[in-house]
Amino acid sequence: MPTDPALGPAAVPSLARFGLGTAAVGRPGYITLGRDLDLPAERTVEALRRRTHALLDAAYAAGVRYFDTARSYGRAEEFVGEWLAARPQAASEVLVGSKWGYTYTADWQASGVPVHEVKEHSTAVFDRQITETRAALGARLGIYLVHSVTPDSPALTDPALHARLAELAAGGVRVGLSTSGPAQAETIRAALEVTAGGQPLFAAVQATWNVLEPSAGPALARAHEAGWLVVVKEGMANGRLADRNATGPDTAALRALAAGTGTSCDALALAAAAAQPWADVVLSGAATPEQLASNLTAAGVGLGPADLAALDALAEPAEAYWRTRAALPWA
Ligand SMILES: NC(=O)c1ccc[n+]([C@@H]2O[C@H](COP(=O)([O-])OP(=O)(O)OC[C@H]3O[C@@H](n4cnc5c(N)ncnc54)[C@H](OP(=O)(O)O)[C@@H]3O)[C@@H](O)[C@H]2O)c1
């Protein structure tokens, strides 16, 4: 529903444009903002396994067909793998992406550990983690991303690693990268130039894009034009754009548009990502089925150019956005 009829009907995204990420539910600790409110009081392995399976069931029933996980999300790959194994029909219809390059080190603690995950983009870590990922997901692995690439990562320059990734791609897995930090655009442009055996190596990217941090947009448009699968993560800025958190002057334009369109702030934030012509899939990072249901109402929200222009006012300098994100506590 466009708010400016003069601009004609806005495209309404279909549910197939949305995916479900498992970062919030595969382990007890993460950086989203309301974990004490939204997770079971006892964050046991069994409780989070049940929560992950309930979210996957609800997402699949709603029409979501893209699921995202990673080696470093605690036991998320295992939970997703079990869910797929028990539902062959669903498994045949969905696309599953995972990531390697971070090792989970929190030993099922939510907080109080010095380091929750350790990043290393080496061939040794790839060799270990692809074996672990295969054990959890088997042939269901459709996409494998180098996790959180920044411009200094060997993933952009190491020929031995590129040969490993090319071998995986030759076996039918789409190989790509996720990006983080204020230099996402530079990272994506560098990755577009990487070749192995004379062919472009990467064919997928998962990047942060939200109305507070849209700086990767032009580089993601180039990736989309190059035929890459472009997946948006952190579309709600780790929960900062949910109604209960989007209360300050920095998010006034989001609240105003949500009120004007009868939409929740979380759905509007995800709809803004889905309105980007280069965005193939937009992830919900929901921690509860209720959040998921609210997030997925984004599929009914078509935003026109005037709506998107109003949201431009929310953009922060990228450096400031990533400083705020880096300060979010693990809980
Ligand atoms: N480097 C990478 O590759 C990378 C990094 C980050 C994420 N990801 C992927 O992207 C996915 C999404 O990212 P994300 O979870 O970090 O960020 P997000 O989508 O920006 O935020 C999700 C969080 O927002 C809160 N939320 C969502 N809907 C809500 C609602 N209706 N009301 C109140 N709160 C709501 C929940 O947190 P609370 O319940 O805690 O409030 C939820 O966990 C992840 O699951 C993961 O798969 C990848």
C-alpha cells in the first residue's frame, strides 16, 4: 500500500523474499536487545532446540523458504539439520545457507565469557568447519559464506583458500561471503573482483542493510547485477528498530510512517529492505514466533519512492552505526 498514490502502486514483496536467521536462538548469548524478555527463562540446549524448531515450523508454514545459520551460532546448524531430516518435503523446498570462519567459544554461556566467537579465515579453519557443517546439514547445504569479511580478510586474497572454495562451488554449493563493519561496500567491491581458475569465485553476499545503516546499498546493487544472491541481515539493527526500542528522536521518521501506514516498526524496517531492487532475500532474526509473525507482515507492505525517501532521514554515519553495534552487550 503506497502512501503516495501519485507515484502509482508500490511493489508488495512476497513471502518468498523473506528468510529466517538462527543467530538469536542457536546459543544462549547474543547481542539483540530483549533476550531476557524473549527467550525461555532456562536457556538449556533442549529449550533452544524447541524454540528453533518452532520458529522453523512457523516460518515454513508461512511460506518462508530461506534459512540462515552458521558454525558459530552455538548448536544452530545441528538444530536446523535435525529439523530438515525430520521433514523431507520441507527439506526439498528450502534453501539453507551457512557460514564458516568464526569458531564458537562461549561453552553455552550467555554472558561473562571473555570471547564468544573467534574469527579466522584460514584454510585450516575452512577444512575443519566444512566437515562439521556437512555433519550437521549434509547435502542440504546450499550456500556457504565466509563469515563477516572485512577488507583485511585473507578470504579476499589467499589463493589456497580460493582453490578450496572453488572446489566446493564445483560440487554445487553457492559460495559467498557475509560482511560487517563500516567498510562493507569496499569489501563487496573487492570480492566482486576475486577469481579462481579465471572465473569469478563468489556468487552470494549477506550484508547488513537497514534504514540506520544503508551504506552498502550501491555495492549490493552491483553484486545483484553480477548475478549474485543478495541477502540482507540485521534489517532491524539487532532489534533497535522494533517498536519497543524505536522510541527516540533518531527513529521518529520510522514511527511516523508506521503510524501512517498502520504497520509495526519492525515490519516497516524489513519492508524497507525488501523494497531495495537488489535485495533477493531479507532475513528475520526473530527470537519468538510472535516476533516472526509480526516481522513477516512486511510481506504485505509495499513502499513507494516517497516512503523510502522519508526513511532516508534515519541514516547514521556508518562509523557511528558500527560503534553503537560494537558496544551492544552479549546477553
Ligand atoms: N556477520 C553475519 O554474517 C551476521 C551477523 C548478524 C546476523 N546475521 C544473520 O542475520 C539474521 C538477522 O540478524 P539479527 O538477528 O542480528 O538482527 P535483526 O534482524 O536486526 O534483529 C533481530 C532481533 O530483533 C528483535 N525483534 C525482532 N522482531 C521483534 C518484534 N516484533 N518486537 C520486538 N523485538 C523484535 C529480536 O531481539 P530480542 O528478542 O532480543 O529483542 C530479534 O532477535 C541472524 O539471525 C543471522 O542469521 C549474520
